Amino acid sequence: MNQIPLVDLKAAHAEVAQELRAGFDRVLADTAFIGGEEVRAFEREYAAFAGVGHCVGVANGTDALELALRASGVGVGDEVVLPANTFIATAGAVARIGARPVLVDCVPDTLLMDPQAALDAVGPATRAVVPVHLYGQCAPAAELAAALPAHAALVEDAAQSQGAERQGRTPGSGGIAATSFYPGKNLGAYGDAGAVVTDDEEKADLVRALANHGGTAKYRHDVAGFNSRLDGLQAVVLRAKLARLADGNAARRAAAARYDGMLADLVGAGRLTLPVTEQGNVHVWHLYVVRVSGADRDAVVGKLNAEGIGAGVHYPAPVHLTPAFAHLGHGRGDFPHAEQAAERMLSLPLFPQITAAQQQRVVDALTDALR
Ligand SMILES: Cc1ncc(COP(=O)(O)O)c(C=O)c1O
């Protein structure tokens, strides 16, 4: 049976395979395994792509978020507001600092953090608010930043939104954002990698120092940091894929529009809710997340997987219902939109190279599964 993966990393690799060999040879010849010219070139190129002044390459997206939060002044005992509907790492980065995640619900159509709920959750101990640009579309970051009190910084989780824009604004511009280059992301490395992007030079310098044992020059340590650096070999991969990212995002948008059309009958029959793009957003479709009605979602995913279709769930439990964050003291019913979405959502295969025929097979299998 022909498999249709959730993300086709082999197809993505085929596009860059030749170019990578030459790049890897350059790194091997220089033995520039950590940092070096490829990393610096990638940081320049990604900053330009992201429309921000500075990019600091780091070891993964969770570190990037922790570093961006630390550079924004978040420390032990501070509160950080973030959505219950996100990947666990958003909360994990906060917890690793010794700060306290303060969770808020999502809006029911886009499933992005509810901005009013976020503002309502801001108190005297709030040091940061973290909108998550989930599934590839931007949450209202600039609107939030304008409404926050001076003691609360805006730190964007842009792990899933490389290339996304909202009203012409890119994540991190005028502020600070963290992103992940986990292999399955729109811009994926061949291992773990991430970056902090910002227009604030001081914060960029602090992130760079914190990520390199607090070093501001060789063996000069002004702050206590840790080790979170980007590898030269990963930078080669990221540069080659960055050159293709705008086209890849456009192909994802075309594929998402195709799904919208192909799924119209299921929507009309009341079996399915499609993802919603907020006006003013340029969506980059990291994930195409539908919600089923009147069906057991896990059974539907099981049937699709049995047909060789790599449907997934992002995410089966909102942060407050994970054992890891049970100590926050929430229960079922606290964030009803996030909870209902977690029970109903499922992600269909979506990647730049997906064909209309593959999508039709996904839709046919989903129609059968929902019968
Ligand atoms: C929303 C979100 N935040 C943070 C992360 C953490 O990134 P990483 O896995 O590179 O640490 C991810 C991806 O995994 C993510 O999807």
C-alpha cells in the first residue's frame, strides 16, 4: 500500500540532496562543526527572511523560547501567560526557568490563544505573555504588545510559523520570537535546531551570550549561561531549505485550499469543521487541522492510519490536562475550547510536495472513516 505520510521528509530531502553534499564538504574541510561561517551566513539569511534585525541560531526551539524569555527578564517565580492549546514545550520552557505558566483558553474557530483572556490573566507578577502562532498562522501579537503593561514583555512562540505574517508583520519584528527547526517544521533541520529572532540588539547579544555559557568573549563570562549552539552541518541544511521555503509555503497554501474544496461535502453534512484563517493573516499551513463531529476521533485516526495515511493529533491533551502540569491545579472544564478541540481535532497530511491525487485519497479515506 502506498503510504501518505503526515510530512514527507524524503521528498523534501530529494530537492536539496545535491546541494547539501557540497555544503557538508565545505564544513568538513573547515572542521567548523559548531558556529562558523555557515552558521553566521544562515543567521543573516534567516533574519532577512524573517524581516527582523537579528537571528541567533541555537540548539532547538525549546531552548530558543527559554533564551528569549530569559533575555526578556523572566526569572524564578515570575508568571508567564500562555495558551492551554499548544505543544507542551511552550510551558516546558517557562517551567525550566523556574517561572510559573499561567494558562488561558483559545478562541474556538482558529484555536489560537484568546487575546482578551491573556490580558485578563496579566497580574502584578506577570513578566511575559507568549502568543503561540499555532499550525502556521499568527496570533494577535502586535495587538497584545500594545495592550500589555510595561512590566510584561511579549515573547512569541513562532515554532510553527516560519514565513507567516499578520497584517504585514512577521513574528519577532519590533520584539522577540523563538522558532524551532525540528525536522518536521516548515523549515526543518536534520536534527534539532532553533533560533531566536529579534529587532532588539541588546536582547540578541544577551541570547548569544546565554547560549554560549554566558560568554561575551572567549573565556569571559559575565552571566551564567548554558550550552545551546547551532551546528555548522545543520546550518548547511537550513540554508538550502530556506532558499526554498517561500515556494514551499505557497505550495502548502495551495494544498490547503484544495483540501477546503475537497472537504466541502463533509462540512455540509455536519461531519467536519475546517481550519479558519483570520483576516489579515498569511498562513503557512504547518498543519492542516480539521475537527470531527459526532465521531470518535481516535477511531477515525486509527482507520486513516490503517489505510497508510499519516494523520496525527496536535495535540491530544491541552497543557493543563497533562500530568506534567497537574500541579498548576486546573481540572477539566477550566479551558473548554481547548478541551473540546483536543477531543475532536485531527491533522491531515500536508507538505509542499503533496499531490491532488494524494489529497483525494486522504479525503476518500476520511469520508469512509466518518461513515
Ligand atoms: C509550538 C511549539 N513550541 C515549541 C516547540 C519546541 O521546539 P523544539 O522541539 O525544537 O524544542 C515546538 C516544536 O516542537 C512547537 O511546535
